[in-house]
Amino acid sequence: MLKWVVFVVKEKVRLFLFMLGIALLSACAIKRPKGSTMLEKYGQDQKETLDSDLQERRRQQGILKRQNDSALVFKQQLKANSSLTEHPEWLDSIYQDHLYKLFLIAQGGKTPFKIVEYLRKSTLHGLDTNYFYLNAIGPLLRDMEQHQLESSSLKYREQLKLEMLMASALLRYSEAMQYGLIRPDSLDKNYFIKTQAPDRSKITAVFSAPDLLAFLDSIQPSSAAYLALQKALKSGKGALNRNKEDAEQTIKLNLERLRWKNQPDAQKYVWVNIPDFTLKVIEKGSAILEMKVCVGEGRTDTDPGTKETPQLNSMIYSVQVNPIWNIPASIARKEISRYASNDPYYLSNNDIDVYKAGKRVNSPEGIDWLSTDISQYTFKQRPGEQNSLGKIKFIFNNNSSVYLHDTPARSAFKKKARAISHGCVRVEKPMELAFALFGPGKTYDQIKTAMERSYPRAKYIGLPAKVPVYLTYITAWVDEQRLLQIRNDIYGLDDLLYKEMKAREMIAE
């Protein structure tokens, strides 16, 4: 009986253990919910982050591609429109700094229209609005305002064209107001006045100014001479010796000359206006001396300007009392040899000595000047009453070998048109000019005494302080009585300037 009981118990235990094993196996076979562990949850988060980063990278790549595409189109337009400005490389640099984005028309509001309104006032400066592309800008700006441009690549190209036109116009306006439209030394081979060259940073500052319109205000020319000519232009009145149309054109040309940065800034200087045949000594803004002058002959069909008085500035540092005239080779070749061949005693009668290889020729009367090689000889005129430079010349450094000087031909100052010299400037009142430069005292008395000697000897006398001298070419100005003055264009420089300015007044297509 006991054995039976033990057997039954063992079987029940065995059955229990078997059932327990089955239960455990079943439990292991049940699938757990997704992400039920921290490790699995972390992996899933990482996957979602990677997917998000990938999407963001693709979005950024898309933006970058569109920007690169826009930049490419922008660069193409810059290149295609490079003729709109004299400085295409400046515009390229500016837009490179702006990542080749529209920034003028993108300002929105009325700013683009205010810019155009400002540019239209260029006529007050004697400048045609065509120079600033307003005929092309106007329609594009109206289209932008009225939303007539369709949303397409064409729209962007039209916006870009408008941007380019406005940027080019602003660049030109900034340069025109600060430095003028034309470089004077490129216009006239006889122009040697020191003139400030355009400064890129000052011109392109128009694009970085916090207040664009305030910047445009700040660069307006403001000299008294400029403002007076502007007023004369606005009044529409002619001058006493010119009709309205001629006066208007001449005013415009001289406004351009006044925009060139070449004006005197010294307290005292000598000012010669070639077309007016006058010399003034200016001190502290007022003329303390004024006189007539004779200047170089103008260009002709046979002589293309070799006798014209050059435009220049320098410093008068010395005078030569009872000067010796070293006759230029061109004058010797064209004139002296001809006079000497017609009159064997022309040279001696006019106190002209002849030199060959540095030695004086004793009997120049025996030379056949028509057949001889005159380039072997040099000619010097001795001091005295016959000397073409008179009793005194005023010396300043220049590459044209010109100076101010006295003259024995006093009757020339009675002429109204006095473009009669070989290029130097003959002064009507040499003693008054010497007094204005030296002032009263021992040195001036020494000059005066030397000029009165019966047997003159050449002598150099230095100025106590150098004085600036300007030989200029101004054909329109407003005088002290507020009257408009116009002078003849004796060297044809107004015509040259007019043609050059008209060539710049382009209408952008």
C-alpha cells in the first residue's frame, strides 16, 4: 500500500513538472510588443533622426542648387550687360558680396521709385537722363509695380535686368557727381592739370550707404561757381553774346569741367583762363590783380594744335629778369630759317645768336638757310628791347616749355581775340604781376632796377614762397555781377567734350 502511494506521488510530480515545462515554452514563444526594450527604442529614435537629417540635407541641397542656378543666371546677366558700366568688375564684386541676390529692387516699397525720381534730377546738372538708362528702367519698374510679370524664369530675368540697370545707373551717377563723366586727360593731349582719379571705394559707397538718398545728397557738387552755373542753366536765359540754345550747351559742358577734381585749394594762386585771354591773381577767394594775356594759336588744318597753350598746373618758383630766349627747334625750323633766308641780317638785327655744336657762329649771314640742315644749329636771342620775352619771364616746371612773360609787342593787347603766341602766355602787366608775387621790398626793387638798365644782363631771382599757377580752359561762368559769361571755343575743346558726352548718353535696350 505504501509503495502504491509513493508511486502515485512521483507520477503527479512528474506530470506537474511536464506541464510547467510546457507552460514555460509557450511563454517564450509569445512575441513581445515592438520597442518593448530601451535598446530597441533607442535604435528606432536614431533611425528617425537620420531620416530627418537626410530630408534636411536634401532640402538644403535643393536651396543651394537654386541659389547656384540663380547666381549663374546673375553672372550671365552681369556679363551680358557689362557695357552698361565703365566698371563691370566693380559691379561683379558688389554682387558677389551680396551672394548674387537682388538687393536694390528687393528693398520694396517706394525706394526704387525714389531712386528713379532722384536720377531724373540729373538734368539740373546738365546731364541727359539717357545716361542713367531711365528710358529702359521706367517700363520695367511700372511692370513690377503692377505685377504684370508672370511667375516664371522670365520674371526673374526681367527683375535681374531691372536690378542691373539701376545698379549701373547709380554707379554712373555716383561717379559723375564726384569726378565727372569724362576723364579730361583722355580728351585733350595738352591737358596736364593734376586731377584726382576716380576712387572706387568712394564711388561704390552708394551701395553700402545706410541711407541711399542721403548719400546721393551728400555727393552733390557745391562750389559757388558750380551753383551759379546751375542757376543760370535753370533760368534758361542766354548770354549777351549767345542765344539760349548755345548758352545752355556751353553751360552744360562747363558744369562737367567743374565736376573734375582739379580746382585750386591754395590761399593764393595765379589763374589764367585761356579762352577769356585773362590772368588773375587770386588771394583768399578774391582777385587782387587782373590783366589781359595773349595765348597760343588754335589748331588749323595745317597745324593740329602744336601752338596751343596747354592746360596745366605748377608752381612759380623764379623769374628771369632780362631773359635769354632759347628759341625752340620747331620755331627755328618753321620761322627763323625762313626769315633769315629772306634777310641775311635778320638774325643780327634781332639780337639772335647762332650756335653749332655749342660754339657761336661768327658770320651767320653767309649761311644758306634754305639748303642747310637747320637741326645742326641752335638759336638764342639776347636780352634787350628786341627780345620776344620782353624784360621778365615767370618760370614754373612743366613738360611743354611754356611760361608767363613780358612782350615788346604791346599792340597785341588791343586785340579782342589774342590767340597769337607759340604757346607761352604773354602778360599785359608784368611789373604788377611781379609785385603781386614778391610784394614790396628789396627784392621787388632789385627786379625793377634790373629791368631799367641800358645794358641788360640776364638774372634769376627766386620767389620768397612758391605760388601755384593754373592755365585753364573755361568757356562759361557767372561773373561777380551775376552775369553769365560765354567765350569762344578757340581750341575746339568744347566740341570734343560735347561729342564725348553725347557718346556716353546711351539708351539701354
